[in-house]
Amino acid sequence: MHETVVAQNMIDAVLQEAKKHCKKPVRIKVSCGQLNALNEEVFGFAFDVVSQGTLCEGVQVEIEHKPFQAQCQDCHQTFDLDIDQPQCTACQSDSFELMPDAPLILEEIEFLEE
């Protein structure tokens, strides 16, 4: 279950930032692509289990799933690729190149303001 490893790595990163700022984290936002996707239920459960007894216990987790991106070879527009209609959203060309998938990133950490 790769969500558990990701949860532990996220908690480690959040705890480092919490220590730097001397504040308690209350919310994090994680983004991922389609190939680096996280199962929200599994990740939430893993995060809850791994964070028990740490400053991250009770932190709200938000996951943003980023769509595949493609670049049209005709008009050079970059667009979100709809798998059901694989064509450029600007010129409707079906000649495009897939861009690299969005990585798994810890986007934001919100701390408790005192």
C-alpha cells in the first residue's frame, strides 16, 4: 500500500515545517497526477493511523487530482486531456503530445494561528 509510505513522508515533511515555525499544523493540501494518484480513502486512513501521537494527529487532508495535460501539435495550445474526447480544446485537432504527469506534491500546510 503506497499510500502509507506517502502518508509517512508527508507527516515527516509537515513536522519539519511545524518545528521551524513552532506552530501546530491543521490542514494540508496534496496534489497528484493521474499516474501518481492517491486513493483518498486509503490515504486518509493511512494518514490518520501514522499521525497518531504526533502534532499531525487530526490534520485535515485535501487531495487535488490534476488531469493529464497535452500540447497540440497544430496550434501549440496546452490543454487538459479528456480521455473520452482526446482532442485539442482550442482547435479540435487529434494531433497532440502528452505532457509529463503531475508529480505528487505537498502543496500547502496551514498552521493554527494563535
